[in-house]
Amino acid sequence: MRRPLVLIALLGSALAVIMATGVAQARPAPTDAKASLIAAGVPAQVVTRAFARTPAATGPVVHLTNPGVGQPAGTVDAVIDHKTKTVQVIQRFNWRPSQLSVGWVNLSTGASGISGLPNRLPRPDLSPNYFDSATTLHTGPGPVALVVWGTIPGWTGLMSLAPEYFGVLTPGGGILSV
């Protein structure tokens, strides 16, 4: 007879504590963009270098590397499509298949991936030998951390100090609002 009374007293006490303190609201933990990209497989040195100078971006076209540079294959842009919740990454002015990689993480959902740029987009404004390389990332809505890295055709110039002159793209990236 005493056991049910003790059980009722314990349950009553637990219910009183819950009612007094309220029910905690679950909040998503803040996501570290750099750690998420590294966890997705992007090399740590690439992530560190890419985020050293790149702010968050919300425009429809975001210049990830070397904006406005006339050297082949060194300019990479991200085109955000808010309607389809995708990002198209485009390497400009190629004459050979792209050797770049793009890593991304949706900071809201945790979805992530690494891709090459296998698609060829024609460039009628240039010689028929040139094309743009591209890929479409199905990121979904939310903030997306994105980084691009890899090798490109070596540039030529008098002051050849940038990595691009040796065929290495300076990693670029940022956080995009999709």
C-alpha cells in the first residue's frame, strides 16, 4: 500500500518541477563553416586559405576567385538560383577539362558534398576552342559554405609570383545565402 503512494508522490514532484521550469526549446547548435567543410572532406589548408579574405555573399553572382582577370581558367564564379535552391559553380575560359574541385556544406541542414566541374558550357563570344566548365550543386535553402581549389593551366607574365603562374589556383570561397 505504501509503494503506490511513494510512486504517486515522485511522479507529482517530477510534474511540479517540469511545470515550474517550463519545457526547454530545442535550438540548433551554431555550425562552424570551416569545421563543416573539413568534416566533408575539404583539405584544411584549402579551407583556411579560402576563408582568409572572403565575406558572406547574397548576390546572384559571386566571384570566388580572381574576378575580372583575363587569364584562362583562373576566374571562378558562383551563380545562386534562389528559385531552385541551387548554386552553379562556373570556371571561366577553359580550353581543357577542368581540374578543380568544389566543396560545400549547407549550414542549416548539414548537407554537404565535393564535386568536380564536369559540364561544358559553350562560349560563342570566344574562339570555338574555349568553353566554361561548370557544375550545379543542389544545396537547398540556407547559408552555404563553399570553397573551390585545384590546378589550372599555368599563367604567363613578367612578375610570376602568384600560385596561378605555377598552375595552382589560389583557393577561394565564402558563405552564400541560397
